[in-house]
Amino acid sequence: MSSPGSAAVPESGATAPAAVALDGVTKVHGRGSAAVLALDNLTLDVPPGEFVCLVGASGCGKSTLLSLVAGLDKPTSGRIAVAGDRPPALMFQEPALFPWSTVAGNVGLPLRLRGIRRAERRVRVAELLAAVHLAEFAKRRPHELSGGMRHRVALARTLGLDSPVLLMDEPFGALDAMTRDLLHDELERLWQRRGLTVLFVTHNVREAARLGDRIVLLSSRPGRVSYETRVTVPRPRRIDSPQVAEVAARVTDRLRAEVGRHGQ
């Protein structure tokens, strides 16, 4: 039996199909002299249940990659495949909650858009809020919540899409260290319990070492896979542990070398 977050392997010994597969993906923004090559022939496979953290310098194409996987944009060339019959769920840095709606209303929105009936929707919203420990705040408005609580609401809303693939674009970047640490624990618990596949973009290398099964470093523009490493630190992890710090330092050295190479 595979542990939570590890790639599933059938009894035959064959490797399971990737949950997310990018094959020779290139993305060019604009045309002619104004064209910008964001991603160049990028290939990456993410097995089912893996938690992959993407790091790299600003402008290296991390967010572009998530947009392509989410189907919000199309690659200029190459192929992207996402397993399952539901599109990936995408969570941005800002919670983007509707201020006029209650917490329950915000979480229930994707369920309503999917045509789920009110009675079932009410049950599902209660389950989702319980999963992020916000059941007693269902009738509150976003302005009545702390920053960390608003991010929990956004996470519950994203989970309501019922997608096996979760894309996260620096979702905790604007939070203080303590709140971020608590949300790391929350996300890890939900990922393991639900068997999600996660692609998590962050500028924080220590955060990547805290959360990821694997860290993938993208080169400076155009984005290519420059380096990747598996994180073998046992879970549960602490972001301030020496083992996590050691992994982060190793990746940071690679990141600095990549930024320096680009600067030259």
C-alpha cells in the first residue's frame, strides 16, 4: 500500500498514468517583436497523489504553467494532459471572496454553478467548512474573518470543485509566518486525507521544503526544468526543523546559481 502523497503503483508493477503530464510545452506571449518566450519545451510528469512545489525567480513562468494546466490558456506548442473527468481546481494568492455573501455562500458557489440542489449543497458546504475548521463561521461575512480564516474559506471553496488535482499559486504568500505555518498543517492534512495531487507555486524555498514530496526549480525566462529533488524528510515536518532547512539551503544554492546565470 502506498503512503499518502506517494505515487500509486498497480499490482502489475507498471507505473500509474500521471495525474498531470506536460510534454514539450512551449508558451509564447504576444507576437512579432513584442513576443515573450515564457516556457520553452518544458516536460514534467506528476504522479497521482504527489505534492510538487514549483520554485524559481520572478517571471520564470510558474504562474503561466499553472494557467496552462488549469485550462485558462493554451500552450503555443506541446501537450498537456490532466487525468480524471474534472478540470483542475485553482487557488490564487488572494482569497477573492464575495464580500456581500456569507462564508457558506462563498463556499457553496461552485456547487451551485454545478447545478447541485440546495439540500445537497447545504450538506456539502457544512462538510467543507468542517474540513477547514470553520463550521461555526458559516453565517459570517468575509470582513468579519481574519486573513488566515479567509484563506481557509477559499480553500474550502476550491475543494468544493471535487477535483483530484489542486493547483495553488502562492496561496499563503501574503500571510504572517504563524498563520502560514498553521495553514501548512491544514493543507497537508486535507491533501493526505483526500489523496489529492498538488502543484504548488511558491517563492519561499523553505515553504517548498516543508510541504513538497518533490521540488522542481524552473530556470529564469524562458522557463525550463532546471533542477528537481525529492524531499525525503519524514512527515509531519516543521518549517524550522534542521532537516527542512538543509533541503531549503540546497535548493536555494541552485536558485541563486540560476539567477546569477541569467544575470550574466
